[in-house]
Amino acid sequence: MHEAARDVARAIAKTPAYDQTRRDRKKVEMLFAHLKRILRFDRLRLRGPAGARFEFTLAAIAQNLRRFAKLALHPPNTAALCVA
């Protein structure tokens, strides 16, 4: 019935831009999964849009601090990237 729309979707799925968006989406989904499972953000405790915005900002800060701490403990090997 909607085969033309399916053909368009299949054509889009074969593009490099679609592959990039899938990778980006997976990163975001993994961050939300980490928030829910590890940091216990499975439901919002603050009410309203302003409370939700504050809670997600706080969660993003926590995730960024965790990421920075990992980088501080194990900095990337820049010597391997430099070619003399």
C-alpha cells in the first residue's frame, strides 16, 4: 500500500549521512541509558518544564565531570598522533 514511501526510506538508509546519524543517535541513547541505570534518573523528581530542564542540566554536568575525570586519569596518547 505504501511501497513508494518504503522505497524512499530504503534509499535514505543507504546514504553515508544516515550512517552518521545512526552513530550519533546511538551515543545519545547510551548516555540516556547510563543516566537511567547508573545515576538513577529513571524518573523526574522535579516538577514542570523548568524542573526537568534543571534536572537534565545537572545530569549532563555529572556526566561531563565523570568524562573529564577519566581523561585526567588516562590522557590520550598524543605522541602516537605526532609524526616527525
